[in-house]
Amino acid sequence: MEYRPSRRTTLLLGLSLAAVPATGLAVSRYAPHADAAVQATGLDDPAKKEIAMQIVCSAENSSLDWKAQYKYIEDIDDGRGYTAGIIGFCSGTHDMLELVELYADRKPNNILQKYLPALRRVDGSDSHAGLDPNYTRDWKTAAKDSVFQQCQNDERDRVYFNPAVSRGKSDGLRTLGQFCYYDAIVMHGDGDDPTSFGGIRKRALARAKPPAQGGNETTYLNAFLDARVWAMKQEEAHSDTSRVDTAQRVFLRNGNFNLNTPLDWKVYGDPYHIG
């Protein structure tokens, strides 16, 4: 696969970051013992994948209607340029460029293809040079095209969803743990620097073993979420950690390792429910 700089690596060039202490561990009511023998089940089950998309959408777009986000695009002033689509593809972090390249391959001469030179120039920066003033309008037009929608789905799976599920299963994690990995890769990118997914997982492994290594699933996931919170607090734009504190930790405290419905959680103080 072509090298893709992580969201974090691209963003953090030149930034000086302060460390933040990890939070305490929560204990599951239902899984107090080691879970080494637990067989990882799948976030890739269609029903569970739909739940995953809704939970991520609650954090990324304050909505459960993730399919309404194909047309979403704005600069949220986080140093990544434009953020857009169902998973927050960014003009500054290479994944938007790869998405638009895929769209051009599948549907030549589409409305976004003319922006490819500009997307290549701004990759790795927060610049809009060559994109303004019509890029956002044309993105929303493209989002009505089922071909572009499928491109977004496929790039989400290739870059974020499939790697997260595969690594979660390799670590012996059930559906919730695979979701924790997925949400982390969506926000932080699949890199190895301290605040990318690889660095977060490494930080967690220094404190606990995953089930595949004979560890307790609850203990390991708490260590992973502690590491995730630390990483989020390294950047002001992600310093609100409610998508972990009042969502993923809620599921973990309830021992809901398979993300079974009903689910109730909060993000940024707003309540959400899946029945």
C-alpha cells in the first residue's frame, strides 16, 4: 500500500507537546477475570459495523445519520485543511487526496478531478490554495454521486476500518475493543509516532497485555483508553475526551464487549441512543 503519513505525523510538525497523566482504570462488572481464551468476534458483522459508524458519527458530526455525511465538508481549524465525508478525510493528511484519486480512476472527468493538482500541493498542510472558492460546493455535488459514495466507503474500509478490525482480532479483542481501535485510527491515523494509533497501542502494551497474550481484556482496554486520552490531550482540537470518557468507557464499565444494543452514551454532553 502506498505510504500514507498519519493524521498526527502530518499535523504535529513543529508543535511542542506537553504530557498529560493517564486516567484511572475502570472495572467491568461482568468480566473480572483473564480473557485469554475469548474468541474475538467481529465489528465487521454488518449490524455491528452500522453501530460503529453511528457511534463515530456522533463524535465527528453530532449525529447518528452517518450516510448524511458524504456531503459534509468544512475547515475545523485543526491544522488539517478541509475535513470532509463520512470519516473526516482531510486535505492535509493524504487520505482526501487518495479518495479523490480513486474517484478519478473509477469515474474519469468527474467534478473533483480538476482539484487533484491542488490537493497534491496542499497535502501535508492546512492550505486551501487552488481549492477555494468552489471546492466545497463541488464536493457536495460529487457527494450525490453513488460512485463517489462508494469510493468513500471503500477508502474508509481500506485505510481505517479493516486495519482496526484485523489488529483488534489479532490482539484477541471482541467487538468493543475492535471499535476502540477503529475510533483511534480514525482520529489519530495509523502511524507509529507517539500520538498515532501505533504509539497509543505501544503505550497501552507497556501497562497491560491483550487477551491474545494472556491478559485481561478489561484491564488492557482501560490501558488503551488511558493512552488514547493522553494522545488526545496533546492537541487542543481533541482535548475534549468525552468520546472516550462518556462513550467507550461506559460500554466497557457495563461489560458490553460485543456492543449489544441498547446502547446509551454521550459525546460533548449530548446524549445518544441506539435501541
